[in-house]
Amino acid sequence: MLSAPSQLLERNIDVFKDDGWLIINPADAYFTDQLSHLSVDVLHQYYDIYAESARVIPYTILDSRDILNTSTGIFSQQKINKHHHYFAPFLTLPQHYNNIVIYLPKAKAHYSMLIKMAASLVNGSGSIYVVGENKGGIKSAGKLLNSVGEVEKVDSARHCSLLRCEITHQQPSFDINQWLSYFDININGQAATIASLPGVFSHEALDEGTQLLLEKLPSNLRGNILDFACGAGIIGCILKRQFPHLNISYLDVSALALYSTAHTLAESELTGTVMAANGLHGVDEQFNNIVTNPPFHTGIKTDYSVTKRFIADAARLLPRNGSLHMVANRFLPYPGLLGEVFSHVQTLAQTSRFSVYRAVKE
Ligand SMILES: C[S@@+](CC[C@H](N)C(=O)[O-])C[C@H]1O[C@@H](n2cnc3c(N)ncnc32)[C@H](O)[C@@H]1O
């Protein structure tokens, strides 16, 4: 289904007359189908829409060292007719685009970063469009956009607005590393420096739930471990520092998260396998244990569906006696969901806000 911002773009389809478009983070995989006659590049920072748009890629495995060495920013790409889909935290391609559309992200710092990236990729005479929902903050989105040019409102409908910015301050280049911030944590006697980009969960601070999970994890985890929904890679990094024999993989839907994870590992002189995926959809690797502070927000609405499907998929991937350790807001209905697919579910710890669960497959 076309998302509301895409419906607004569809209403303004006359804007898309010429070639040379870059679309950043479309909220659905369908709007670009309407531009099949034009040459369009699409930057996806989220794997779910990328995999749906690129049609063939259930998940992508990367080495954290390759992520550090990328100069173009591209983790995975797929050409479909006149469209080039990139899954990447950033793009630094030699060509410039005539026009760029940004779907407004949730976090303001993420939006600032995308504006600067877009202003380095657009032609001097080009425009940057921003489309987003009223409840996502589009009404105040013009202020930040003003930093690179003259802003006008093109249209409003479907509780969304479309803004256009004629570039007056083209940026010479974009360096993602200038947007990385670092913070120090100390858990279970392990000090570590965490690297994090705008748009990544708990940007610049450790989450209370993540801390509780790490404090309650048992010391007898063995074999292949999956840090599911790894964010900046905090859980896996601390585990690997505590128990160097563990073989840890890091999975997230967000290229910004995976890029941050690679840098977090490098800060601790560690490396790891990094997986881009939408939940565990299509994943067929085997893991002995899964640890997670899972997502429960997608977009602006609260949504448990990713976690619900993740729990069922986790049970499919774990061997007999394999375990899932998970922290969640204590008011979320997860014990019931875990109990539907795992034979043994235990609450390891509870605070006024969070619960840590251990579920074992027998
Ligand atoms: C609550 S955060 C936890 C991050 C990190 N583990 C921590 O504890 O700081 C949840 C993470 O889930 C990721 N996420 C959201 N939807 C996802 C999906 N469909 N598949 C995989 N990861 C997803 C988000 O990008 C985010 O990094």
C-alpha cells in the first residue's frame, strides 16, 4: 500500500518530469514503481523497504572490517530496469542528481544529517524535496532545510506536506564520520566506547533496559550468538569483551545502526559478522543463543508485530536447549507471546519499567 507521504508525491507526480532523481528512505516499495520511465537512484537506510524494492534479497551478510573500509557507503545494491536501489548508511557517488526527495525521518539529528548529505549530492541548480506527515513534524521541517536554500511549500494533503528547497548552499562533500558520536559505558566490569550515528537507538547514551539485560545475562552462553536488533552493537560488544570465546553476529534493519556497530567493535579492537535483515525474515543461519532488546516501534505508531514474528522465527532458528534472552518494557505482553512458542519461559529480573525474560526451546 502507498504510504501517506507517497500518496502526496503521487498527487504531485508532475514534479517528476526529468531523469536524475535520488529518493532517500521511501516509506514504501511502491511509489518508485510510478517512476519506472525515469532513471532514479534510491538510497535505503532501512533493509525492509530495500529488500521489498530490490525484490530478491532476504538478508545480507557483511564483515565489520569491510564496513569500516567502505568509501562509497554501499552495503548492497540492485539494479531494476531504470532504477538503482542502494542499501547504505550514506552515499558519496561522483555524480550529482538534478533533484532529491527525502522522506522525513523521525529524529531531528537524522534529518539534519540527511539534509547535509543531500546538499552534497544535488546539482547546484537542483532542488531538495522533503515529504512527511504532520505528526512526524513536517510542519517545522522547513526551518532546518532553510540552512541549504530557499524553502517553499508545494502541497499539503493526507495529513502530510511536501516542501521544496532550491539549493543556494551546495555542500562540497559529505563525511559520515563527522556525524559519529562516541560515549563510554561500563557494565559488569567491562568499559567500552560506543560509536553511534543520528537515527540510531539510544544515540549518545546507554538505554536502561539494555543495561539491565547485560547485568542479568548468564555467564554460560556458548557457541554462535545473535545480537538481534543490535543498534550501535552495545550488547554484543560487551558480551564479546566478557566472553571472548563467543562467536557473535550483529543484526539490524538499519544501515546507520550497522555502520555504528562496526565502529563500536573497532573501538574495542573487535570484529564481527554484521547482518542486514528485516527481523529474521529469510535468515537461515543457526544460533545457539539470541540476545535482544527488540524493537517495538515501527514508524510513528507503536507496533509489536515485528517482535511477535521475531519470537516465532527465533524458535525456528534455535536448536534444542537454545535460549532467547530479551529485555522489554514490563507492560508489553511478551511473556504470553514467548509462552506460545517456547516451552520454558522465565522472568530473570524486573524493575518498575523493564523485565528480562529467558525462553528456552526444549
Ligand atoms: C530497542 S533498539 C535496541 C538497540 C540495541 N540493541 C540497544 O540495546 O541499544 C531496537 C533496534 O531494532 C532495530 N529494528 C527495528 N525494526 C527492525 C526489524 N524489522 N528488523 C531488525 N531490526 C529492527 C532498530 O533499528 C533498533 O536498532
